Amino acid sequence: VAGQPIVTENKPGGSGLSAVSAVVNSDPDGYTLLGATPGPIVTRRFLAKQNPIDPLDVLKPITRVGEVIIVFAVNDKMPVQSFKEFLDYARLHPGKVSYGTSGIGSPHHMSGEQMQLLLGIKLIHVPYKATSAALLDTVGGQLNSTFTLYSVAIPHIKSGRIRLLAARTDARSKLLPDLPTMADSIPGFENPPNWTGLFAPIKVPEALIKRINSIVVEALKSPAIDQKLGSTGFETKPETPEQFANLIQRQIALTEKIVKAAGIKPR
């Protein structure tokens, strides 16, 4: 759409801050952008003991690109057929129902903590280093339930080893229109941050930010791109810079609330 070649350069390190620094120190000409998840932008400020910079002081949001579809699933031995039945079961068995996540402070963990805070139920959190490990232990029966990526869970759904109970999405997913969201059963539930978004150095002019936004949004609205990303379990969610900035601020407030209420300590 832009008529320009795109080069992706991975900058691991510092929980995303290495990539932030590389973009911030680039020329503010709109040619160097940051593709980021909420880690360095939202959650790191609450989970890390040291935060040398606030990325929002040096970056401008361009647009949310989209989100991977996260689902909540139980193993085939759990005597529940719906998310509501799972919540009722958890109420009747406080402190005895386990759920796996991809680690402390992950979107999966934040979702589980918020679920407990809103409903007053008590679950056993079992953090793993990877989503796939939690999923495999749910399939094997070592865990009662887990948050997992829909794309990774598909083979186990088809085999009947796990059952999907809810989608951790803002609205019903286009790929899973019959699967209710968590908010459908939990009044007041808000999805902790899980997006992929684009950012530019703060000195990039507003007119250029809007131009880049329009190019990216146009591309993401292409049926071919939407379908290709959807096949990987990723849903596009393009929006204006203002909408994305407002979303980030709401999610910072939500993350702070969950972290404090759950007693999650920075490491």
C-alpha cells in the first residue's frame, strides 16, 4: 500500500526496552517504527523493579494492529460443559481447581486474577514458561484448565482432549462466533492487554503519524490480509492513534488495579 519495502529487525533484550531504545534513537522521519506487545508499554512498569524509561514519554501510538485469540479451556475429565458451569464448579471447590498460564504477570495470569477478584472464587494458579507447556499439562490431566492460544489448541480441540469454554476477546471472535466471551459470564470483566501495536518516535509530526495510520489501516482492512492473519489465530483490530492511546491508558489503569489487588510483586 505504501509502495515501500518493509524490513523487520528483531531487537530482543530488556523485556522489549532494547527495541524501544532503537526506535527512539532513530531519525523521526516515519521510516523506523516499533512493533510492540503490551510488555514494555503497559505491564513492565508494574512487574519490573527498575524502569529506566516510560515508553509513552518517548513514543507515539499509531494503531493497534490486532490480537491473537486467547481461549479458556478445560480437560475432558472436568464435569463442566460451559464457562458458567466451570465458574459454579469453582465456587463449590474453592482452592482446588487449577489453571495454567504462560507466567506470572502474563495476560493469562492477569485474566485469572481478575476473574477471581470479580467473582470471589479461589483458583490455583500454575505458571509455566510457555503457553504450550500449560496446554499439554491440561491435555494430560495434570491441570484442570488453562488459558491458551486458539491456534495452538486446535489439534487438541479436534481430538476432544480439551473443551473450549470461553474466548478472552473483546467481542465474539469472527473465527469462533459461537464461543462466548469471558465478559458474557463475568460482569465487569475487561481483557488485560494482549495486542500487537505500532509506535513511532515522539518527534514524528502528527501529520505523518496520521498518514502512516491510514496506510496501515487500509492494509489491515484488506480481505486477503485479514484472512491470512485469521488463519494463524490473529484478528486484526485497526484503529485511530487516539483510540489506541485511550486503550493503552485504560489498560494501564486496569493492570495497576489487578496487580495491587492480587499482590503481584515486581521482580
